Amino acid sequence: MNIHEYQAKELLSKYGVAVPRGFVAFSKDEAKTAAEKLGGSIWVVKSQIHAGGRGAGRFKNDPDGDGGVRLSRSVDEVAANAEKMLGQTLVTKQTGPAGKEVKRLYIEEGCDIARELYLSFLIDRATSRVTIMASTEGGMEIEEVAEETPEKILKAVIDPVEGFQAYQGRKLAFGLGLEGKQVGSAVKFMAAMYRAFTELDASIVEVNPLVVTGAGDVLALDAKMNFDSNALYRHKDVEAMRDPDEEDAKELEAAEHELNYIALDGSIGCMVNGAGLAMATMDIIKLYGAEPANFLDVGGGATKERVTAAFKIILSDENVEGILVNIFGGIMRCDVIAEGVIAAAREVELSVPLVVRLEGTNVDLGKKLMAESGLPIIAADNLADAAEKIVKAVKEAA
């Protein structure tokens, strides 16, 4: 689960991470009031969407104008910028061409930036340990740094028994070129980030940029946090920060039916039982020249109702031009899948090609149900046969 920048800063500050002062605003009047509360002579008006690259992004209604992060040198300018940004669609590298509507802003006090650095805590799957990544190239996407100047990325692997150690922080601080009191501030900063990461069951905590001010202070100028959804039951306060407007409506509906669904950009809808089989199904669709429209795992104990819901979610995607159902009936019975597919196809008035490959428990009964349904269901003998048939059927229907 993702949260907004202002929410991440709110959580991090509770653990002692230094952040600039700021207030969230949902209207230009709230933005103006926030600036007045903060005081000073310069403010930053930040679009709050679940995507990076906001500063370099552009609004659809003003592609040649300023980005989604704007400096303001008067309270009235804060209000004017807020009015221009709220309700508009911001397009960044991470949103894709569709962009995302800006429904809230973060009004933050200005900061005297001397240096911009990068710092994050994440789970390294290769070592199965929390790893710190740091770089002198703050403000840039870490993927670009890794590709162009990998030598500028510093790492420290944290032992799960010992936890974060001060010497690791000092080594990273020296590697970032920090000196004097900046080193101690950075170590304290990292220790606080580690506590937040572990105690909140985060999967990543990223500060980009981490800035050193003219006074030598270390601050999180931006913050991104992502959480392990399996642990949210332990963090009701974090779960309450979820913004449904920033999530795919189909994924939200899938979660209500206990389905594992992720929307993709292709045209072949997939319904599979088992994550591994779902990945293999998507791979073979690509092998035969098409792109999957989703990842959807109905699980091992799906009911007829859940299968019907899954089918409807797939068909609610306007990009879907065909559907491939691939079920191995171990715990999941093939006749239950068949009943769900038939019920859903009738209810939504199926208008795209449908290929179904069943194997396992009650497979003959499942095939019999589909054959006698009167629906234009294309049966497949194996996974390769299924992929070939759905790709061919979609091309012929185009």
C-alpha cells in the first residue's frame, strides 16, 4: 500500500526523522491558510499523487507551464498556484500518459538547500535483509543513477539480529561527503528511518532528495513509503491513510472479493489459480505475440461467486479483447470454475473471445458443463494450445 508524501512525513516525524513543516490543503483557501500558519517568505506547493517525478511533470491543461511542484513567494501566489493545480491532471514519468488528477496539495515551508542526496531503506531479495541505499545524486531517479553511474550508489546491509548500527551510518555519511555535525545528524536520521521501516512493516522508505541545509541540518525534503499489505492489520492508523482515489478501481473491487488482481496494459485478460501459474500464463501469452491485460489469481479455494466476480472485473477493463482462463484443479475444482465462467459470461453478455483450459479435479465435468452451456467457449488441451488459440481468436475478431 502506498501513501502520500505528507502522510509519509507525518509518520516519519513521529520516529524522529527531521522534515520541513507543512500542511495538507484541499482548496486554494486552505492552501492560503496553511501558508499563513507557516509564516516566512517562501513556500512550496506540492501536488499529492501516488507517483514520482511531480516536479518535472506537466499538467494536461497546461503542458508548457510549471510542473506539479511550485515555489511561491507570497501567500497570494500560494493560493493562485493551488487554484491552478487542484482538479487538474498531472502527467509524470510514473503516471503514464493518462496522468492523475490532483485532489490535494502539500504546502511546505521553504528550505535553504545546500546539497541534495538520496537515501532509502528497502528489502533486498538477494540477501533477504533490510538494506540501506545512499547516493550523492539526490533528486535523480535511482534507476538512472544505477544505470549511468553505479559507482555512486552506496549500500549497507543490516543484520536482522543486530539491527542498524551507528558505524554503518557513519560509513555512509562519510561516503556521501558529509562532515562535522552533519555526520551525527545523518546517523540519527538513518536510525530513525530504520525504526520507522521495521516497526511500521514498510517495504520501502525513500527520501529523495535528502537535503543538507545551509545551516548544516539534514532534512527529508521528499518522502515515499510503501507498506506490506499483509501486515496492515497491525497498523490501523496506516491503513486509514489509504487513498482509494489513487488506486485502480478494479484492484479495489478485487480485494473485496479476496482476489489477487493487478491491472496491466495488454489486451488478453487472464484468470488463473496460483501465482506461479499466472506468471507462466502471462509469459506464454507474450511468447505467442500478445500482451496480458492483468494478473489475476483466484486462489485455491475460490467459490463460484468469487470466480464470477473475477470474470466481471476482467471484462470491466475496456482494453480486454479476449480472455484466457487457465485452471489446474488441485484444491480448486474444475466444475466450480466452469460454473463461475458460465454464470459470468451469461450475466455480462460475453462479447470477446474466451478460451478455457482446465486440468485436474473434476475436469471432465467442467468441460461437459461448458460444452452444454451453449456459449461460444473455446476449449484448449494445454497451456500452449490455449495461448495460441486466444491470440488467434483476438486477431480474427479485430
